Amino acid sequence: MEAFGLLLHGFQVLLTFKTLLLMLVGLVLGIFVGVLPGLGGPNGVAILLPLTFTMDPTSAIVMLSCIYWGALFGGAITSILFNIPGEAWSVATTFDGYPMAQQGHAAEALTAAFTSSFIGSLVAVLLITFLAPGIASFALRFGPPEFFAVYLLTFCSFVGLGREDKHKTIISMALGLLLAGIGMDTVSGQLRMTFGSNELLRGINFLVAVIGLFGISEILLTMEERLALRGHAAKISLRVVWSVWKDLPKYWVTLLRSSAIGCWLGITPGGAIAASFMGYNLAKRFSKDKDSFGKGRIEGVFAPETAAHASGTAALLPMLALGIPGSGTAAILLGGLMVWGLNPGPLLFVEHKDFVWGLIASMYLGNIVGLVIVLSTVPLFAAVLRVPFAAIAPMIVVSCAVGAYAIQNAMFDIWLMLGFGVVGYVFKKIGIPLAPFTLALVLGNRAEDSFRLSMIGAEGDMRVFWSNGLVGSITTLAIVLLFWPLIAGGFARLRGKPAKPAIGEPE
Amino acid sequence: MADPEPEIVVDDPTAPASDSPAVTGTRTVGMVTCLLLLAFSALMAWDNWRTGITWAFDGPKAGYFPFYLSVILGAASLYGFFKSFLDKASAGDSFVTSDQLRRVLQVFIPTFLFCLITQWLGLYVASFLLVAGFMRYIGRIAWWKSLLTSFIFTLAMFVTFELAFDVLMPKGPIEALFGR
């Protein structure tokens, strides 16, 4: 019940005119970001981050997280009306959403998508409300060895559980960790890898890299494709909303299953993309009428949208409680925390109650308001796509540059952003995943610091990572996950069966 | 049920043709990237070796972690290089076709120029030139529309960042005339 009281306090923080206004602005901007080609959740949040530099942290996080909710809602609009997934996590929504629009049921499909998004995030927010404080207070007992073990677990699970080629994940992660180390070493104060350059002294800022990797490279990739689109206009009437909502109880199993999948994959570094596919595939597998999937079945919209939203929201749980982001966007919000002068980690729950509970309360309110906004303004946002890309592309470039410059007031960062844009473009095309890179870049220094602090505490004895049950089991789990493909392969061979492909795979 | 006529149609007359010849293959780019990463990791390893990669009495020195990360990066790149090298099956996969490259350069070159102009003339001038120029020359949108859109956009950015949110951008001689 303590969580409930704190949540009420959060609503008190939230319910001021200024915060509510910022919330609305954030949601509308977020929906734009989700609808526009060449902009997605992570880079949308990264580009708009500078707007928040002069705000107090609570207003800032409310606005940024609302941009994120908006982007999650917006992705569904283009998937259903135009068969163009605005975001990777809405690919699975096109499977049944677009056929529904073709059959003249666009309004139903959109209502289903928005409603299930809402349900998915509501489940995840409930989880955060009641689980995060517990995890944070448990983590308060963590010392440097425990923190290092948790970081190690995060990195190892990326390598072991990721579906990309292992060497590509390792390249991406090692490069990120290496770049994170550039500049002044925080433990000894020594300079490293700066090659005498004053610009590199500051180190490579994580947000600059993200803006380049996701913003600039995404525009380059978008230009490669055919930008023509044909789609349906849709207007959602109250009657349609009511008819979809009336049928909701029939699909409670699908909704619940997808929410659970989403929450799980959001907390572990599986991400919203895997969650949406897995939600869709499982709904199909358990359905009595498998063949009707892909031909405009409303369940085929419910399942992936619920999972994607649940996962996107649940990704904030480890970020809030442990300071470890569960997704790219969560990583950027974490970068934001540092810019606003907050120290991510379990202490947030003790030292910045207003901030944490304001954020959690904004998740509830933001999703309700977001649902109302998207339901009532779909035609407006669909019309945004009529604006030619030749006008949108340069504006995105300018916004990226503004974002990159504002972080440290450095012209060098604009060039760095351009460089990362090219790197991101090449990496995406040759299949090197960018998520491990961003994670490594944002966590690299913290991981190294905690390792070296544990070493100072233990006088250089590596056994400190197995010194008690807690840290020992996390470290062991990390190593098991790192070698998970080998272990799973070994088990499969023992039973004489080939290893099964992961269920998250699109079929 | 019949497919209702699409209500929103946007065309892309300069779209890359699907039969445009490939400029280079994914395998080649993969190999080149791995070699570049290998060279980068060697450079980093050397610099960290200078910084000190041994253990002091209180744990690793500043270069210890980055040194071994460079080694891991180098090893993974080397593996990636040979994997692509031996993977003859995917040799035909296109990395970028000439039409696609043309379109990518259409964005990349203006972006590069934009960064250059930002350095000399300030961000807002560069922003105005980029948006107007891009809309006019790449998008073939009418002059007055391009200039007007660009002016409104730049002004909106200026008001939002400089005036409303106090986020200062690099300025050049033209902004100085206005006393900013």
C-alpha cells in the first residue's frame, strides 16, 4: 500500500498546468515522430532532448517519456493505413492491420491497435509501480561488485541471447565500450586514447552518437527506398470505438499473454521488436483458426501491439530501479538523467521521490491522454504523410544538429554526429546490431568504475565476484548466458534433436 | 470485400529503379569494415599499451580495460573478415545500387555542406539554406514554397531554442548583425 500512497504523491506532482501542458506537447510531438518516416522512438527522444535542458528534471522526464508513448502510438497509424511500419516494432501489426484497412475496417483496426497499446502499457506500468520500489530497495544493498555483476549480466545476455551473428554483437559491444573509455579515466584521472586532441578530452558523448546512429543514418536509409505511398484515410467514430471495446473481453487471453511476453522481454534486453513478433506468433499458434491470420483478423492487431507497448514500457523498470536501460529509448532517457544532474540507480527512489513517482504517474496519465488524442486525431496525423520527404528530411537533419550541438555546446559534436551517421548506415546494412553499441556506450564507464572500485576494495582479488551468494549467482548466471548458445546446443545434442529456432523469429 | 480506392496517394518519381546495377556488394563492404575496425583496434591497443595495461596494487591501470577490449574487437573483426571472405554464396548481394547511392549522396552531401556552413555562418543561416536548397533542388518544389517553408521553420527553431528554452546555438556574422 506504500506504493499507492507514493503514486498519489506522484499525481500531485504531475497535476500542475505546466506539467500537463508539457505532457500534451510531448504526446503530440511523439505521435509525429512515430508517423514520420526516418524518425523513430530513440532518435525522436534524442533529438528533442535539448528542449528539456533548462527544465527541472521532473518536467523534463514527463515530456520525454510522453514523446516515447506518442511514438509507440504513432507507429501503428502508418502500419495500418499505409502498410508501412513507422517503427520496427509495428511490422507485425501490418500483417493483419493492413488487410483490415483494405477491407474497409481501418477504423476498427486502429481502435484495436490503440486500445491494445494502452492495455499493454497499463499492465507494464502496474508492474513498475509495485515491483520497482522493491527491486530498488533491494539494490540499495548493492556494492560495486554486485553492480559490476549486474552490468556483466546485461552485456553477456546481449551476446548470448541476441539473434544476430555472435561476432557482430561482440564487435558492436566492444566498439561501444572502447569509445566509452575515451577521455579522462575517472578512477586514476589519466588521459587515454585522446591522441593529444582537446576535443576528445571530454570523451564521446553518448547522446551525440545516438543522434548520428539513429537520426542521420535513418534518413540515409529512408532515402534509399521508394518513398511513394498509397493508403487509406480513416476517421474513428465513437460507434466503432464502442463496438471494438465491447468485444474486448473475448480476447482477454491474447491480451494477457501478449502483456506478459512484453513485460518479460522489456525487462530483459529482448526489446519491443522481438516482443511484437512473439506476441503475434503465439496468438496464431494458440488460435483455433490459424489460417485466418494475415487476412485481417482483429486478434492479429491486438497481439503484437499489446506486446510491443508492454515491452516498451517495461524497459523503464530496470532503468529506474537499477540504472540499466532495457531498450534503446530507455538508454537515452538514462542519458537524459545524467544531463539533468541525477545519478541513475536505486538511490533515485530515495533521493528523488518527486522525480520517480512523477514519472510513474505520468505513465498512467500519459497513456490515457495519448489514447484519447490518437483516437480523435488520426486523420490529421495520416495527412502529415502528404508532406513531401524533401521538406521533412532537411528539417530532421537540422534538428539532429541542434540536438548534437546543445549537449556540450561543441561544434566538434556536429561532425561527430555526421561520422556516426555514416557508421550507423554501414553497420545497419551489413547487419551489425546497434543496440549493444548504444548500451555499451552508455554503461561502459559505470561498468569499468564499478569493476575497479571492487578491485580497490578487494585489493585486486578477482574472487570478490564470488564472495557471497548474491554476487556469485549473478556473475555465474552472466557467464552461463554468455555461453548459452553452446550450452543449449550441447543439451539439444544430448537429447539427439537439433536446436529449435527462437520463437521470436518472424515466420 | 472490394478494396476501397486509396484516399492518400504520394508519388516518388525519382525513386531508385529496382534493376539499377549494384555499385558494391555487401560481402566487400563487410570485409572492408572489418579491416578498418581491425586497424582501429590496433591503434587503440597501442595507445592503451602506452598508458599502462598491467595491474597496480589496487587493480588494473587506466589502459587495462580498453587494451583488452581492443584485443576482443580486433579478434572479432578478424573473424568477421574471414567469415565474409569464405562466404562466397552471398557474393552477389548488393550493398548499394547506383540509383540508391545517388539518392543517399543527395542527402549526405547537403548534410555535409550544412555542417560546414554551420561552422562558418552559424546554425540558423545554414538551416535556412539547407531546407530551402534541399526542397528546391532535390524535391523540385516551387521556389516560393521552399523559401517560405524554410523561413518559417528556421524562425520557429530560433524562437523555440534561443528564446523559449535558452538553448544557444553556434552563431555567425549574420546573427551578430541582429545583436544575438
